[in-house]
Amino acid sequence: MAAPDFWNDSEAAQKVVMQLKGLKGIVSPLNELESSAEDLEALFEMADEDDSIVDEVRSEIERLEVVLDDLELKALLNGPNDSAGAIVTINARDGGTDANDWADMLLRMYSAWAVGQEYKIELLDRQENEEAGINHASIAVRGPMAYGYLKGEEGMHRLVRISPFNSESKRQTSFAAVSVSPEIDDSIEVNIEKKDVREDTYRASGAGGQHVNKTDSAIRLTHIPTNTVVQCQNQRSQHQNRDTAWKMLRAKMARVEEERREAEEAKKYETQARTGFGSQIRNYFLHPDQRVKDARTGHYVGNFNSVLDGSELQGFFDAFLRLKAGKTEAVNAGDDD
């Protein structure tokens, strides 16, 4: 990074910066633990002579246990693509307009979490729904271990609330599907035959008026053997959209390959999330009370808004990592109402 020509290639430089940030995220806490452990020995000796600092010793032990627990969780992020960025795609499913609004809420939730982690976000694709919310959207989340944390979010997310779109104020259940793929660079080989990919162009949706796109700049790619579909319309030109769509397709196929390798080691969720009751990985309730509970780990938060604003979302990531590592057992969520 100290080389005078380091920033000549901005994209390559950013990758190195992210790599350094990821390494510091592990090495710095390790160095802190090592130094603090030495200080703790001195505190123990002082506590033997002075009972008044026992509470200080206890507080320091509790602090170090939190740091150590965080490092142990990071050690679980040892998959081949865990250190990569993540491409998160959200699709509205069952539930009509409420599902479109719910998909948009999830998009904001993941974006808020990423901002809190000081990660970078890029909007790759977004299709608005005519009434409210979105039909689907894709974002790239870039930061240390972004994919490692977010890959456990793949599946169906269920929301139960009093519908703001129902004049009779009835309770509505709606679903949105989340798909997560690693954002891989060109150094990782993903074999995709161009003859197996169908390309479709269409006119990108806009806000209307002068913003209406008058050319077929949006790109949709379909990998025919696996029926994997990606699309991009947010770049300025068809060429840019095509490049981004191919990048998204390579990420999807890398995810498929990763699932194939891990199939015998852990229970995996289908790349294409199922719809309907019983398929959800997490339940979000705004009625009759506020709570969010994971159907796989049993992790529970009693404040709906603190999850949706991203501040308490990390706990669900950590619980899933522990579950995968066999540190905890799945809990029956019991949220079938």
C-alpha cells in the first residue's frame, strides 16, 4: 500500500484495503487479548493484597470473554468464500402488496446492518412495485467476512402484521425470499459455457417523465442447465449492465458449487427458496406482539424495530454460525400461528 503506484488501479487497490481491514479485524483483537492477559496477571496479584479491586478484575474478565467469543465466531468463518463480499437478492413472494413492502423493509434492514459494520453497499438491481415496495432488488455488500455472515440469511422470511394496505385492518402474513451469493473476483475460476446462457434485453423501469429509459439497456441472463436467473438495470449503459449481470451470474454459480461441496457436511437450504407456510427460516411479528425468532436456531429478539434497523441483526448471524459449528442445537421456534 505504500507503493507510489498503489492507487493507479483503484479496483485492485480497494481489494487490498479490504484484505488489510479483514486481517486487522483478527490480528488486532488477538494482540489486545495477549496484552490484556498479561495485565490481568498483575491485577490478580494486586487483588490478593487489596479486596477493593476484585470488582475491577471481574469486569475485565467479562470484557475479555466478549472479545474472545467474537474471535471464536470469526474462526467459524472458514469457508472458501467467507471472506468475500456478498450479493444479496430479495424477492417478494406470497402476500400481495404487503409482500412487496416487506421485501423493501428487508432491503433496508440489510443495508442498515452493513452501514453499521462500515461496509460498502452498491445497488445492482431494483424493480419497484406499482403500489408499494419492490418486486425484487439486488445489492453488493463489501467488507471483511460479509458473505460469511450473510450467507445464513438465505431462505424465506415471514412477516405477520396488521396490513397498512387493508382498509379493514386485518392481520396479514407475507413472505420474501432472500438469496445470498459470494462476490467473487476474476482470480477465482467459475466455468460457465456461454452457449448455456440466454441473454434477454428489456427496458429498465424508471421514475417516469424525463427519467424513463428509452432504450433496452437492462440485461437478464439465464443459465439454462440450472435455470439460474440474474438481471441488472441500474447501470448507465447496456454494456455496464451486461458486465454486472455476468458478475452476478458467476457469483450465483459459485454459490451452487459451494452448496454441492457442503451438502454432506451440513444441512443446506435450497438456492431457490420455497414459498408458503412452514418454509420460513425466520418469523417477524408486529401483531399481536413484537418479536423476531429464528426457526432454525431459536434465537429470539423481543424488539422488532431493533432488528429491522440492523442494530440487533448480528445476533442472528452469530447464532447460525454456532449452529453450523455444532456449538448449539436447533430450537423449535413454535411460531406457526
